Amino acid sequence: MVAINRILVPIDFSTYSKKALQYAVPFARKFKGEIVLLHVVEPAIYPADFNFGQVGIPSIEDELKTKAEQELQKLQERETKRRARSSIMVRVGKPFIEIINLAKEENIDLIIMATHGHSGIEQILFGSTAERVVRKAHCPVLTVRTQEMYEKTVEVEKKYEESKKSG
């Protein structure tokens, strides 16, 4: 039998990531595992001057980390208390890199995360965090798509098919 002792759930506080957490709770209960809630604060970098390059602003990052910890604690209390063991972590960096690194460092057995469904040029240029994690993670990744996201995808596909027929 597969052992799932530690489940990583990246949280960006969107309804999509909260839905992924709702998927994780039954997994944790079934396998008697722990959920690790992770929020990644992207570094606050601002252009300063051509002579100095970009400048990071640590005080803003510290405030964002503190606020993220508070919000994760509230989410943990609301969604996992008495239902599954859980812990919270906040990191600073590129989300997909921090998710992958934490999964390795903390011996994560499964990552459950939301797909956000970037579209258009943003998807082409940057890809999605979920896509990058799926490609590079050392452990299985379960991606969760909400009904609204499914409906939007179907709508876009219909429009695409219609445009192919007419054009």
C-alpha cells in the first residue's frame, strides 16, 4: 500500500487553492497523514537606478510574511482543526521553486494544488505554477480544478471550435 504521510498544499488564498485544501483533508484522514500548508511570498524587488540595478525591500517582505502566517493560521483553524494534523510554512521566493524545494526538504509524499488556468500570452510566456510543479516535483502532484474553471475551459474550447468552422 502507498504511504502518504505528508501532503503539501500550496496556498495563495484564492478560492482555488482553498478548494485544493478541501481535497487534501480526506487524503490526510484516510492515510493518517499531515497537511503542510505553504504560502510563498514573492520577493519585493523594485527598480532603483540604472547604476545600482534592482533593489529588494526586506521590510515589505517581512510584513507580507507576517500577514501570510496569520492568514494561514486562520485557514488552518477553519479547515483542518480536529479533522487532520497540519502545520504552516511561509517562504520567500518564486512559488514553483519554493514548492519543489520544500517538498524535497520536508519529505512530502503528495502535493495537492489548484490549477489557476492562466490564458493567452501570459500562459505562453510564463506557464503556470502548477504546470512547473507537475513537471519538476519528485513526488506525485494532484491538481484540482474547480467547476467554474472547468466551465470556462469548455466555453473557450467551444469558441475555438466555432472559429475553426467559420474561418
